[in-house]
Amino acid sequence: MDASAAKLIGMGLAAIGMIGAGIGVGSVWASLIQAVGRNPAAKDNVQTFAYIGFAVTEFIALLAFVVAILVYVS
């Protein structure tokens, strides 16, 4: 196997982490909509935690992307 082909395969495998992040973001927003639908008065409290969960999930996607790029560059 060629070294450049192995790098591309490794990059693709490292990018699989972004799939989980996409699922996590969908779960965060679905939970926010469900919580606000059940108790609209608690929107401000729940929304703060949803933004924190969204940021952490997006950080994981960014980390997977950076690892994929590092695999390709090295």
C-alpha cells in the first residue's frame, strides 16, 4: 500500500468522530425542544445548559477534524 493512500485512509477513520458529534448536536437540540415544550417557564435555565452541551459537542467534532488533518499532514 502506498503511504499517501494509508494517510487518506487514516484521515477518513479519524473523521468518523464527526458522525458522533452530529448525532450529539441533534440530541442536544431535540432535548431542548422537548424540555421547553414540557415547561416553557424553564426556558432560560435549560437553554443555558443546551448551549454548553452544544459547545462541548462541537469541540469534539473540531478535535476529530484536527486529528484527521494531522494524520494527513504527518
